[in-house]
Amino acid sequence: MEDGKLGRLVVVANRLPLDTIRKTGDVYFRPSPGGLAVGLSSLPQSSERIWVGWPGVANEKLKAEEKDKIIERLAAENCHPVFISRKQMEEYYQGFCNRTIWPLFHYFPRRAVYESRFWKIYRQVNEAFCDEVMKIAASGDCVWVHDYQLMLLPELLRQRMPDLEIGFFLHIPWPSFELFRLLPWREQILRGLLGADLIGFHTYDYVRHFLSSVSRITGLEHTLGNVKVDRRVIKVDAFPMGIDYEKYERAIEEPDVAKEANKIRKRLEDRKIILSIDRLDYSKGIIERLEAFDLFLSENPQYRGAVTLIMVAVPTRTGVEDYKEMRSRLEQLVGRINGEYGTMGYIPVWYLYRSLPFVELTALYNVSDVALVTPLRDGMNLIAKEFIAAKGDKPGVLVLSEMTGAASELGESLVVNSCDKGAIVRAIKKALEMPPAEQLERNKVMQERLRRYSVSRWSQDFLGALCGIKKTQEQMFAKRLSGSTREKLAEDYHKSNKRLFLLDYDGTLVGFKGKPAEAGPDDEIVDLLRRLSGDPRNTVVIISGRDKTTLENWLGDLGSGLVAEHGGWIRDEGRNWHSQAPFEMTWKKSIRPILDLYTDRTAGATVEEKDFSLVWHYRRANPELAYVRVQELKAALLNLTANLDVGVFEGSKILEVKSQVVNKGLAAEHWARSRDWDFILAAGDDYTDEEMFSVLPDEAYSVRVGFVASKARFNVDNVEDIRMLLNRLSGGSNDTA
């Protein structure tokens, strides 16, 4: 990426946009349908693209000359093949992908199979994809990885090329934490995905579930969808995939489509048409949909002979026994319904077991009165969007499952619970009886929305967000305390005589935030502070949020100045504590009961009372419950403190209520103005330290631990970086970072 512009785009997906067909000893190619290929073809042509994926034929079936032909032919189409053996495809795709991930992520945990051999091959294939990407990837490229078949690939790419620009998009749902935790390899999957810079999902529900899984399994926290991983900040966001709207809207203008539509309408005469199109998959709710239509005809005899369901079941995973059984059950049900309600001139269900070409598909969209799209769970479902686009200025009603990603965008449809057959029956009846004017009004709103957020907009938005997060990373990296800056800092330190150190404690000098008060500092930090304070040219001040008794017991004999409760108490060289704030804390009487109430309602939460503040700790609470409680508690506290000189502050797993006149900035000023310093180093890691950074002179070295937006001049990765820096200045071990 250069100046926010997209470089060469390397798309990595399980399949290539060209299918390879091997017949009678020769190799043929045909375009593969799919919204992904269409979406990426709509990107600006100035953006060079290359696609990496499986060509569709097993490796061992290919002769050397056939493989060379495939590589050459695909290269002409900007495609690069990943050759996979038949066994790998069976255990990676049919195994881990479709017998483990697919059922679990679609909320069918009883169907999920957890086989170590599947997982082993899944890793192997992801590594094979990584090897092929590395053959063509170059500095400045953007790699966009797609879907559940390649969830380990982002981390593998990051390990091989750390500065690569990597995006990942999941085209299926991300399950709730309670389901995802069932996966034995859950942490490896999350680490694989977190190798990306941007992770995209269809809806915010999936984003929320993913962030919950990250928080509860890896312990990584997020702020507004930003997750800090190692030395990077990554973005997690929703990008609802669209369709090529104009293609479907204008389809009826094509003579072949119009001819096919007239043929269908002529055969069905004046009957109402209900359309059902889906892959034959248990997640699509096809059996349940057909049972609902059966119930509809049973409860509404007036519609027998007046309505026909055209059910298209597209073959998928034909070699899997579960899918064979489902097909058999579906066809038995079709036969029973047609036998029970059909007549010599009427077939209630037209059943087609095949995929449809574009002409037949759009003709069906155009003539159908109702589209019945009721999956039990679906990541997005583009059929619903295609139907609405293809209706144009003709009436038509979409009955849509609330379990699809599309439901959040198509609220003007008749949204139903796909598990409630009675609700589907009522929706079918309402759709058939809805006045045409109302149908057109509902569709117009949805059509405008789909026209605006097309598949082209989806792909451009995702890649734009990827450029944005990379720019943010670069800005943060620019403030990194680099080797040359460390040299300059050390040089300034050694030539100065009046030096001031203002050092936060938790999260800056020690790395265990929220640890019990009885656990004191480790020997290394005690020795380091003793050496720094022992130099007569140095004044070392520990500025902490802890209470003064704890600081006195832990650090009182090291010769350092101490600041307790974020500036509420100050202990200078005379070892006497004094306060800069008025000791008037009557507000606690009204605030403490509220904190106690929320503590009782949140298992694992505690209240800490200090002289100048009250702190609500929730590190040990359930993260999802704590998130809800924090929002509720913060709103209640802000309302209560509106007329008090008290602030409400959210920190790392804490909510703190403290006097507005108490802050680290005032304490820092107390020390900074006490002498004419020729060297100042301040270090901190959270929001309270920003007050300290803001009052320092421009030439001071201010350092924030962690790569977040800060008033500090520099950032470092972690506590170890601060310790190495202070060790070097105090004459300890060399700083080699």
C-alpha cells in the first residue's frame, strides 16, 4: 500500500474462478459461478489482481504435461493453482471443513465430527496455500483470504512475510462463544485469523460473537472492534455482501430470459407461484420449508389447485451419506404432497434437482409471486437479494428467515422464524393476499438499499477499510521508540545532571494488572528502582493508582518519591505524605451503594475504596455480562455525578469514580516545577497517564506502553521494553531491543 492506495491484489480462496474439467484425456476450463468472482471483477481495472486457489481436479490424476497446461492457461487468466491430492481434499474439504466447521458454525453441533486426522490435513492444506502465495507475493501486495477453508492462512502468511497487508472475510456465520468453544482447536483457529489486519463478517452479530470468542479464549481485549495483537492493531468489522444489482434488474430485458419466463407462465396459467431455490444442505431448512407448505395446503384448502411451489434443490456434497439421506427424504415428501393434493391437471410441487443457468434462474425470479427463503442458518443468502432485484417494477413478496444475514438488510420482507412452521404458513398466506401496491412499496425500499450497497461497493469498502487499518498501524509504528531514538535518549541522559523519572507502576513497571494488593513487586524491579534512585543526579517518582499504604510497604525504602491514588497523595523526599486535594469525600455515601448493587448482580466483581476514589473491578467477571453491566453502571453513575465535582473513568477492567481535582497531571506538575530539570522521562500505560503526559514540556521523553492513540511522544510494546530501557540507563543489562 502506498499513500492509502491499493497495490496488487492477491485473492486466495478454496476454488479458482475457473473450473478445470478433465475429460477423455484432455483438460477444459469453464467459468465458475459465484458472487465472490463477480464482486472482485467489479473492482477498478487499475488494480492488478491474481487469484490463488484449487483448480478443481485432484493432483494425482494429472500428468506432468496436463499440469503444465493448467498452469499456463490459468496464468493467462491471472490465476495461480494450488494442487491438492484426492486424500487431502477428502479430509480437508469433505472432512474438517464440511464435517466439523460447517455444522458447528451453522449451529448443528450434533452433526460436527472432531477428528485429529481431519485437523492435521486442514493444517497441511493451509500450509500448501501459504507456500503458493509466497511464490508470487511481493512487498506492497494486498492479500485477501476468503472463508472457512483457510482460517489458518493469515497467521502463516504473517510469519513468512510480517509486513504483508492481509485481509480475511468469512462468508458463513460465526457462532456464539458457547458453540465455538466446543472446537478442540479453537485457539489455533483464532490465532490463525488474528494474523490478518482486517477481519470481515456479513453482520454485526457475527462480529460480536467473534470478539467474544477472542476475549474469552485468548484474553485479548478490544476497543470499538480494534484488537491489539502482539505489535499490531487489527480491525474486526461487518461488510454485508451485495449482488451485481443491475445484472439481475435488467435480466428480463434479455430475449432468452423473457422467452423462458413466458414459457413458465404459460404452463402454470393463472396459478400463483412460490419459489424455493437452495443448495441441498441441512442448514437451508428445505425439509422444514416443504413441511410448512404441506401444512399450508392442509389448512388452506382454497389454495389447492391455485398455487404451485417450484422447489429447486441444487446438488452439493453428493458423496456424503447425510446428504444422500436428505435427498431421499425430500423426494419422498415431494411425492407424498403431490399424491395427496395433486390432480390430473395440478401438481402442487415442481421439484428440480439440479443447478439452474442464469437464464432459467432469472426467469423464475421474474414470474414468481413469492420467494420462500427460510434457511435454519445462513451467513448472508444472496438468493433473497437477487429475487428482489429481479422483480424490478413488478410485484412480488419475499418471505425471509430471520436466521439469515440478509434479514438485517431486508426488513421490509416478511421475516419469519424458520423453525416455526405456523409462522411460515401465515407468512405464505399473507404474501399471497398482499395488495400489489403494498408489495411494490416494500420492494422499492429494499431495491434502493441493494442498489446502493452492491457487490462492487462491498469489495471496495472492505479493501478501503484494509488500507485504513494499515495506515493506522503505520501511524502507530511511526511513534515507536526506535533504536536511534533510544540512542539519543541515552545520550541525553548521560550528559544531564538533573534528571526526573515519572513512572507509572501497574502495567508499566510490572505486567500484572489487577493482581492482589498483597503480591508485591518482583526482585528485578526493586533492584532496578534502587539503582536509579541511588544516583544523586536522579529523582525517581512512582505515580500509581494504588493506595499510599501499599506503596509505602512495597517501595517506601527505595529512595523514590511516591504518588498514590493517581495524585491524591504525594510523598516527597521527606517521607511525609500530603494531599493537594481537599479531603471532602461525602459523595461516596451516595455512590457506594450503587457500586455494591452492581457487584451483587455481577459475579466476580469487587469494589475497592480509596481515600479519593471508588473503583469497581470486573476482571474476574464473565466478559459478556461485565460488558453489559459496565454500560448500565456507567450510565447510572454519570447521572448521579452530574452535579458533583466527580468524574467517572473507564480503565482496564475497572470503572473508577474519583474527585475531579485529583489526577496524575497535577502530581506531575508538582514534581516538574520543583526544579529546572535537564532530562525528564515519563512512562505510563493507561488513560490516567495521559494527564501526566499532557503537562510535560515538549522536550521530555514521554512513553506509552502499548500501541494506542496517546499524548505521549513515543510508544513501546510492553513492560519488558520499559524495563530494558531503564536497565540500560541505570547501568544494568544492555538494551538490545
